[in-house]
Amino acid sequence: VEHERAFLHEIKRIARRAIIEIPLENNDGFQKNRTVMSEYGHINFYSPGTFLNLLETSGLKVLQFKVHDYTAEYMKYLSPSLGGIKHFVRKLALQAAPAVAVKKLTYLGVALCDCG
């Protein structure tokens, strides 16, 4: 979404509640692979803090927030030979040290928001 605030204001206008999910790409891993990420067309990059700030400053009330990993199937699609291992390592890292994991790898941020 090029103009995320306009998008969120429209969600706030038409919905009572919304679930919003984005990749949390503003991390050390992203900084090393910035050119690769631009191939996916991403123009806005968020950490958990900047994502929550965007939602709250757009007038949404965050009821719940969670960081989670991509599915094993998706990881296997991206990397057929190592996807299962990568998924296991990423899941373990997120469970063992969530703050460090999010700073090093890309995960998904999901927020349940009250739009009223």
C-alpha cells in the first residue's frame, strides 16, 4: 500500500474492527538485503514499534498484537530444500528470544484493531 495512512483511515471509516497483517521487515536482515526486498514491490518497512505507532496514530485502537512466522509451506515454497529447516529455526528463535529474532529476521505482525 503506497499511502498506508489513507488506507487505514478508510478501514476506520467502514469497519468496526479490522485485522491487519504486515511483514516486519525493518530489521538487520532487511538492511543487508534491501535490493532483494524492492523486487517484491515493498515501499514501506516496519518494525513492531513503527507498525503499532502507525496504527495508533491513524486512529485505530490496537486490541491485540502478535508477531508470528510464515507457514512451513510458504518457507518450503521459497526454499524447497531448506524451507522446513528454516521454518523450524525461525520458529524456535521467535519462541526463545522474540526481541532478538524480530531484529534479525522478517516475521509477520498482526494486529486486531477497534476502528470505532
